Amino acid sequence: MILPSKHIKTDRALLSIGAEVLRLLGQPKTISKLWDEFRNMHQLSRGKAPVTYDWFILAIDLLYMVGAVSFERGLLRKSMA
């Protein structure tokens, strides 16, 4: 689930989705804005399986748990540490 495995493709692993989320976080964004950008990016990518909103949120949860992002005043931002 977190890492790719025999049953989870690389583009569906939470770590891969989290990396894509971090790429989109050049500046602080709301979750809904980030989801729209992420979904649009995935629609343009050929060969990638669609990512559901709950899987997207799990990737954000993982990023938060490892300290890669913070959530302040309704905005998600990359952590500087």
C-alpha cells in the first residue's frame, strides 16, 4: 500500500502519489485546489490508473505523518525541515 508490491503498481503506491502531491505544492494550496490539479494531471497522463479521492487523502496523511507537509489556516504546505 505504501510501497509498490506485486499487487500494487508503482503509480498507485501511496509513496508515488505523495511524490506527485509534493511536486504540485510549489506554494500553499487548499486540499480541494490540490485535488483538482492532481486529478487534471492524472487525466492528461496516459497509462496511469485513476486515483480516487480517498487514496489521494491517504497519501496526504502519509506525508503529514512523516513531516513532509503541514496544514495551517486551511492550506497545505511543504514543510521546510
